[in-house]
Amino acid sequence: MMSNITTMAVVVDAKNEQARAFSEYHGFTVFPGQPKRLYLPMAMIARQFS
């Protein structure tokens, strides 16, 4: 039996400021009020592969 999984974004927790800067450089956005947690919407990832 197959099931569908829907994903809205990739979420990362940056270990330090260098990791945060790296993620932001690659298009990730910081969650409001959580400076080390970032996300990248799947729509942006899909565009990279089209």
C-alpha cells in the first residue's frame, strides 16, 4: 500500500552563527523569535530541480 506524504518545508537548527549564515545564503529564512531555527519552503526546493 502506498501513502502520500506532504512536506511544506525543510527545517534546520543552526549550531552556530556560521551555520546560520550558510543556511541564509542558500535561501533559508529564520523563524521569528528563533534565531537559530530556519526553514526553506518545498516550493523553492522544487524550483531548483525544474
